[in-house]
Amino acid sequence: MARISLTPPDTLLNRIGAWYSRRTYGKVLDPGLAAGHNARVLLTYVRAERGAAKWNRLDPGLKHLAVMAVSARINCSWCLDFGHWEADSLGLPMEKISKVPGWRDHQDAFTELELLVLDYAEAMTETEPRVTDELAAALIERLGEAAFVELTAMVGLENYRSRVNSAFGLTSQGFSDACGVPSGVPSRT
């Protein structure tokens, strides 16, 4: 159960946000409702998301694997649920995406580069980051510096999302149901 009311003040900004969310995602997103209690925070968050959506130097599949690894490491059920829906929208294989939370036990499902990305996302997410020079160098060699910067920023953004959503107590909104994900999406109760 959410730790914050998901009924923000009835302002023009929140009505526009709810309309956009329903139009884009089919429902109003709980993180938007929670942030809707503070207009400046909501606007800053929306600007950051819209800006990040334009980043294009990193392969979208790799970017999504990094996002899912962060969500799984933090155990944000809302982010994992939405991430499965996003992966389905991107045409990524659900069988692979569903293995991200336990990727170390399913390494044969991922390429060498994907394993590096997953490891990097987790390393950045640790409370004391454990990114090594060798891991960063291996990714820069394979991705190039521009894509590495984007990967790093994306992992940082997902850390923000997952930690905020988790702290708010947000749980699955049923997005993964629409893409036939097996009951592997953890629910926080």
C-alpha cells in the first residue's frame, strides 16, 4: 500500500498530467500521482523524463536491460511491472526480460555485452558503488564514450525512479499483465 496519498490536489497541472498519462499508458501512473503533491518536483521529474527519452546513443535494448537491473536490485515492484510493459512495447523478448532479476543464474540467456551492462547497472546501484576501472573500460571499448555516458546517466535516472517509488510504497499497477509475464514480478506488500 502506498505511503503517500495517490489523490493529489486537483490542479490544472495534475489534470493535464492525468490526461497525458491515460492517453500514453492507458492509465494514470502512480508515480505521477504521488509527485503531484508538489508541482515543482513533478515538473522537474517530467522534464528529466522527456529529456532522457530523446537520448539515442545507446541501443534501446541495452538501455532497458540496465533499467530493469536497477529496478530488480532495488526491488521496486512498480518499476519492474512497468519495465515489463515497456520491454513488450519495445519488442524485446519477454523470456529474456523476465530473467533480468536473476540474471546471474541465467547468464546463458544474455550476450557478453548484455552481461557487462547488467553488471555495471548493479555495480552503480550498490549503496557504495562498486564500479571498477576494468568494467568501465570494457564497456567504453564496446559501446564508445557517448553511449557509455548515456548508460551511466540512465542507470542514475533509474536509481532515482526506483528509490523514490520504493520509498513511496508504490507497487505493481498491472502493466506486466498486459504482456503475459509469468508471475515473476515481485510484489511489495
